[in-house]
Amino acid sequence: MLLTLPRWFDLHTHFRQGPAMPAYVKAHRDMGCAGALAMPNTQPPVSYVSGAAQADGWSIESYSAELRAAGAEAFEQLIVPLYLTKHTTAAMIREGAASGLLRACKYYPPHGTTNSEHGVPMDGLIGGEVLKAMEECGVVLCIHGEQHALSGPDYIDAQQNAETRFYTDRMPRLIAAHPKLRIVCEHITTRTAAEFVAAAPDHVGATITPQHLLYTLGHLIQGLKYHLYCLPIVKFQDDRAALRKVVTAAGQTKFFAGTDSAPHTTKATACGCAAGCFTGGCAPQLYAMAFEEAGIDLGSKDGLALFERFLSLNGPAFYGFPASKETFQMEKAPSQTPLLETPAGPVTPLPAGMGLELTWRLVG
């Protein structure tokens, strides 16, 4: 079986900074990626819109230039969001939007994931001037949707977790206060989030990663497979079933690809496990496997259309740019994912870390 698809856009990924950046960008280009939304939780963060990089932060302009020099010039689209910090102002939003540099802003729950210590609480943003300016200017709010500062039992248990708390409390208040704000609920993991986005207005969408469509908490815990450790953490079978249901719904326009691919040269550290699954080079194959596990026949016209909508079409439509006219191909054949060698050290792709043989391979 051979699939021909429009080149796709990874609308949530991490390219980091430093000498390994070209290897990370190349891994995306090699898997048929036509463009990316590059996360701003770099060191230091992308906390300015324009000008040269400063000691306390990159600008969108300076970090974008670094990415292009590392190979992202070949992308059809490159979006770098502004990291929302206590120093972000409504004037920055308006000026950035007017300049064309600012297309999206990123909300991180404080200390909720990698390099998120600069984040500000959502309660301090709702109803404020920064989000009002984004709403007026059509700037997308990209949300890491977890409630921060929870105790262990509140962070995750069988009934609720940090994500479900966020989507039952903060998200309704956010939409009520900013009814025209364009929002991407990133890397959603739960039935609660999936059903919330499905029922929300059309200007609220969501990305879903391959690992959250494929795996559950049981896969992570059984053998402590730390290459599967990411934030938000993988959840339960009922949650995975809900994610699969919304991405495979006929005609759906709200859900699209965003891998949250996050390279770490060292996953297990003295203070715990680094959060992030690296899926550069193998994400389309993993997404195809997830669709098949959800019961979709990718060899059929309807099945291929569902997959194409999720992988290649919905994301560009939501962000307001055209889908790629270029194509890439995958075929039904076993393949392996070798370590990615970089100047900073080797990075282990998720399938290699899980001992997983892919059932699809890229052609060319």
C-alpha cells in the first residue's frame, strides 16, 4: 500500500537552540514536513517580538533567523509564538501583530513543563489587556492546558487530573471572557479536553500528538519506559479512545497534527526524567499507525481522506495559510528509527526507546 499525501505542517514542535538545531530541523524536513510552529520555551525564552536576542530572551525575529539559518528556510511556513511572561504587554501584541512577526502567543503553566518557569498563571491573564489585544488583532493563543501548582493526588488520579481541571474550570471562563479569541488547545490528552474542543466554537481547535493517540499510562508504567514520558503525561484507555474518535470523525475541522516532538540528549537525569518524546523523522508513520489502530482503512478513499484532513489540511486552514501543494509518500512496510546523531549528542526517537518497529516507512 502506497499513500501520497500533501506535505504536512507540524503545528507544535521543539527545535531548541544551539549546534544541534540543524539536525532537528532536518529530521522534520526528511519526514515530509512543509513547515512548523516552533515552541518558544528556549533558553532564554522567546519573550520579545523584534530586535536582536538579549541576555534574558530571544525575539521572534532573532529566533526565526536562527531557525532559518539552521535549515528552516526550506519550510513553506514557520511560526514562532511569543512566550507569554509577566513582561508581555498589550502594546507588544498590537505592535507585533501590525508588523506581521506575531501570529501566535504561547501560554505555559508556571513550572508545568520544560523551561516553563517564566509562565504566568492563567487566572492573571483572563480578562486582561494582553488577551484582549490578541483577540482584537486575531493572534492565536496556544495553550498548554494544565492547571499548575497541584499536589500529587490532584495532579493525576483515576477521576481527574491537571488537564481535566483546566478544561472544566479555566477554559470555560477564558472563552466567556474572550469570545472571539482564537485558541489552539495543544497536545490534548483526555476525554474531557477532546469533548470540550469538539463542542467549542469553530475558532477553538486542538493539536494531538502521536504518542497520545497510540499509548496509555499503562505503556509508560509497565517497565518504566521513560522515553514515553512527556507532559502532559499519557492517560487512560478511555481518554485515548476519545482522542481517536474526534480525529477520525467524518469532516472534522478542529483537530490537527502537532507532535510536541522534544529532543533530549539525556532523558534520565539526577533530578528526574526530562519531559518530551522525540518523533522527528517518524511522526507521519506513527500517526498512520494510530489511525489504523482506531479502525481506519488507510487504503480506502474515505480513510485516506480522514488521515489527510488531520495531518495535512486542518492545521493550515485553522492558522490561515494554504495547504502545501507538494506531496510526500509512505508505504506499508516495516522500518526502524535509528538514533539521531547531533553535535550535542545522540537523541533517541520514541519508537527506538519503546522497542517499536514501525509498520510504515517514508518513501524517498
